[in-house]
Amino acid sequence: MEINTRLYLGDCKEIIKKIPDNSIDLIFTSPPYADQRKNTYGGVHPDKYVEWFLPISNELLRVLKPTGTFILNIKEKVTEGERSTYVMELILAMRRQGWFWTEEFIWHKKNSYPGKWPNRFRDSWERLLQFNRDKKFAMYQDEVMVPMGDWAKTRLRKLSETDKRRDDSRVGSGFGKNISNWVNRDKAYPSNVLHLATECSNKKHSAAFPEELPEWFIKLFTKPGDIVLDPFMGSGTTNIVAQKLKRNSIGIEIVKEYYNMVCEQIEPVKLVLFEPKENYGKAKSNRRVALR
Ligand SMILES: C[S@@+](CC[C@H](N)C(=O)[O-])C[C@H]1O[C@@H](n2cnc3c(N)ncnc32)[C@H](O)[C@@H]1O
């Protein structure tokens, strides 16, 4: 079977218009965070961010399948000692646009640099906002299960009476649980916090995310043969991982140098074998070496 990777050079606001309605299974992207990197690939002023992003998210809403998911990796910057509010404003505006704000994942950057600031500590996390068109969407939770770890030896060894029945959250969070269901199991479902190191070796793009980030979400929200879109492709991390995981993908990048770099690394059509049930393992790569 063929896996196609289509790459486009240009402004995603225009290029997305070429993509048919209801055709994408997962949008995974990290747009410029306001004008944080204006010296490398430009940016948008925080006050104009929502206005700039909404026409793009409107197109994304059109191309996403009703069962699809949009993951937006973003973090508000600090301006004159205060956190900007444009991410919060964006969430509210996207809800008004018709998106359902399902979840917020946190990427904990395990290796952020130490430092000393007079009014805050080092910034060690980013948001991954999950938006959907509908409350019902495709999700393959078993693909991202994690080892049970020490819980099996400690907390799960001695269960209280409450642990043996479904205990609805007393604060109404919706996270009711029956802890006894997890006795004698090797694996559990993960939390919504991902502990990953930042990407340090991709010298050709200043804001590349680690491959494990799109890998986790691609496994969780798509199956082999599905279509993934990254409208702010950068060094092509999403598309490279998508191809390794046997997903079709589309990447859009406005800077020619980055676009050319990705074109050199990705074969537009790859023939792959589809096995009925496969252990994809971790997407290992030697591309970072090639980039240096
Ligand atoms: C945060 S970076 C993405 C990095 C990427 N996730 C990676 O791993 O390399 C954002 C990218 O979006 C590109 N970009 C900015 N505005 C764009 C637009 N309107 N259309 C397409 N790409 C754009 C920038 O040139 C930059 O490469």
C-alpha cells in the first residue's frame, strides 16, 4: 500500500483551501507563538494573534473529519513581566467558532535549562490543546498504554472499601474511578502530562519539537493509512513521524529554506506493508544526525 506525504510551500491560510472538506484525521501543529521568534521566521503581535489565527482555524474546522482531532501546541509568552492572555482568548474564540475544547495536555520539558529570574522560575512546560468537532472522536487509547510501575506494589496492594467500587469524583471533575480494576495488570492508561526532553540537536530549525511528541498523538488519534496535517510544518517533524508510522500526511511551510530541507528528507510516496495488528514501537530516527 502507498503512503503519501504532500508538502506545500506557502501561507497555510491559502494552501489549506486546496484540501477537501472532512478529509483529515488529525491536525497536529505548533504555530509561531506570537512574535517570540520574529528574528528567525517572523511572528504575530500578541494583540493580533487571535485575529490572525481564526481564519486559519476556520479552514482547519472545515477540513477535519467529524471524528478527527486538532492538537495545538502553544504557550503564551511573557511581555513586560506579565503572561500574555492570547492563548486563553484563542480558546474562547475557537469555541465560538464551533470547536469543542476537549482537553489540555501538558508537555513537561524534562531538560529545560536552569536559570535565575527575579520574579519567576524556569519555564518547563507547554500546552497541547485538544479541539474536536464533536464530543465523539476516534481515539486508540491502548496504543499509548504505559507500564503500571510502582503502583502495583504500593497503592494497589492495600485497597480500601471505596477503592473497590466506582467512586465518582466528589468535586464533580468527571474523573470517577474504580481502583480495584487495575490490580494484577501490567499496563495502565497514561496521564495527560507528557514528560519529554526538548529537541536540542535540530540545528536547522530553532523551534522543532521532539519526535516523541507527534508520535504519541498520532498513535492515540489515528490508525495506519489515516491522514495527518501540519499547517506550520517547520523542519517536518510531524510528517517524518507520520510516514514512519504509516500515516499519510500533508505539510505546509512558508519559509522556502525549511520547505526545501523537508523535501530532501521525505519521499513523497512510500510503499509499505500493512499488517493486521502491529507493534509500532518507538519511532527511531537518524535524521537529526543528517541535519547537523
Ligand atoms: C514553531 S515552528 C514549527 C516547528 C515544527 N513543529 C518542527 O518540529 O520543526 C512554526 C513554523 O511555522 C512556519 N509558519 C509561520 N507562518 C506560517 C504560515 N502562515 N503558513 C505556513 N507556515 C508558517 C514558520 O516558518 C515555522 O517554521
